[in-house]
Amino acid sequence: METDTETRLYGLIEDAHKALETVKREKATREAGRAFALVATKLDEARLWLGEALDIASMPEVADGERP
């Protein structure tokens, strides 16, 4: 049979474990958010480059085979 002290100690250990898991989840969420932001930035850069490439490709002199 557990004493009150043991019960409290086990409760504190369980609470600490839950807090640690919460911290791990929050850290993972922040890291995922940073990764998502990086991917979004790279997609925006790619969209801009593609837009510029399409603009250049649609120039009449490019269509005729000349360099802009």
C-alpha cells in the first residue's frame, strides 16, 4: 500500500512527464511552422521565377529565336 508521500511523488512524476510531452509537442509544432514558412517562401520564389521566365518566353524577339 502506498503512502501519501509516495502517491504525491508518483503524481508529481506523472505531471512532469505530461509537461515534458507538452513541451515536445509545442517544439515540434514550432519547427513544423518554420518548415512550412520556408516551403511557402521557396514556392513564392519559384512562382516569381516562373512568371519572369514566362514573360521572357512571350517576348516577340524570343519567339523568333533571338535572345532578349
